[in-house]
Amino acid sequence: VATPIGNLDDITLRAINTLKQVDIIIAEDTRHSLKLLNHLEITKPLISYHRHNEEEKTDMILNKIEEGNNIALISDAGTPVISDPGEFIVKEALERNIDVVPIPGACAIITALMAAGVNTRNFTFYGFLSLNKKIRTKELEQIKDNNNTVILYEAPHKIKNTMQDLENYVDDRKIVIARELTKIHEEYIRGKISELISRKEEIKGEYVILLDLNDNEQEDCSKKEMPLEEQYEYYEKKGLEKKEIIKQIAKDRNTNKNEIYQKFLKK
Ligand code: SAM
């Protein structure tokens, strides 16, 4: 069951009803979740379930379901399973033919995308970049080759370091930091990576990082002034329809759409 990512009103009626109806709630941090449950006036037995005990507790929890209990899984905030515990128990439950029902709601990735003003057609979510140097390098290499919007989660004290790594791999691209979403200090900070790195004030709170690599690629493409055919194929590979490609080429070349259209009549 998804719970709010800040504003306590961001919970669905179905989520509230489900939490009222289940026999047991499993939560990442039971003390943290108690605040939400008290606010909703829901009293249920709670079982703590987090990254460090998920494998050990899964069997016991699934046994309880097989004994006839309905159980809801929540995380500290947002959608469980997404950069939060849950993937393991969902897989195990399915192995044991136990029904798993998603109750959707707030999710920081989607909330951030809603007002970031970036390309939302294709996006790649990396979650938190790995702290393991080798894996992190691999992830950064993948980001470098990515033409989509890249979305990352990051912990507050690691943001500068992560932005520095991003700058090293993707150059000084445009970046959006969606901060404290749904909370009082909600803010979208936009700029080039270097501008955000050199900011004097610390970027406090929780945030989602969005890199619109697609947008930058389009700018690069117009700068390079590649041959028309090549430019057409470039956009075709990105999945654009003929009409959209012609519009985009006309925009890149600052020319009339009909002129470009004439050149691609036979396509
Ligand atoms: N499962 C949750 C979800 O998808 O909504 C995310 C859990 S993850 C452990 C926590 C990270 O999500 C934070 O470090 C931050 O990157 C992002 N996040 C959670 N709440 C946020 C908020 N209100 N504003 C911005 N980012 C948030």
C-alpha cells in the first residue's frame, strides 16, 4: 500500500480502507509508520520489516498469510518496493501462489516528473546510485550513453558528490532537483550541473534528481547540423513519428516545416 511522501493528505481512500481492513501491517520503521496510522486512527498489529531483516522475516510473514491473515506492506514514505523493501517478499509470495495486490499512491519519481518540465516520454530510473565504486562507475557509464530523462534518488549528504560524478560523465548538462515534494518547502531547482555544484546554500531535505539528456541531445543535434537524412534517422531511432520528426528538424534548423516535408515526401 502506497503512503504519502510528505503531505499526509496524499493517501487514497482505497489505501485507508485497505489499512483498516487488513489483520496485520508490516512496516519499514514501525515508529515512523505509527505517526501516519495514528493520524488515520488505525490500530493494527505491526511487524517491522526492513532491508536488514527482510529475508529472515519473509517466511514468517508469508506463513501468517497462509494461515488466513491479510497483510499490508507499507514503507516509510511513498510506494513500497520502489527503492524500498518489498521486491523480495513479492517474489516469494508469488512463488507460493499468494495474491499480491498493489494499492497505488504517491511515488517520488512520478511526482517529480509531473512538474519538472523535462521529457516524460522516455525515462530511466536508477534509484540510488551504488556506493560500490565498480558498480557506480558502470551505472554512470550507462547514464552517459542514455538519451532519456534520467531519474535518481539521493540522500541529502551525498548530493554534491553525486552531482560531481554526473558532471564528470555527462558534462555540464541541465539538471532539475525536485526537493521536498508535497511538503512546505517544496521546490524545483533548475540549472546547469556546475551552477548547482557551486551554489552556496546547501540543498536541504529530500530530493529527486532529473537529468533531461534527451533535451540536450536535441540541442547538440541542431548545433552539429548533421545531414538531413542522418538527422531524420536520429529522431526516428528515438521513436518519433514522421510528423514529429519533420517538426523537430524544422525547429532545429529554424526553417519552415513544409520545406522539410517536401524533402521527405517519399518516406
Ligand atoms: N519508495 C519511495 C517512493 O518511490 O516514493 C522512495 C523511497 S527512497 C528510500 C527515499 C528517497 O525518495 C529519498 O532519498 C528521495 O530521493 C526520494 N523522496 C522521498 N520523498 C520525497 C519527497 N517528498 N521529495 C523529494 N524526494 C523524495
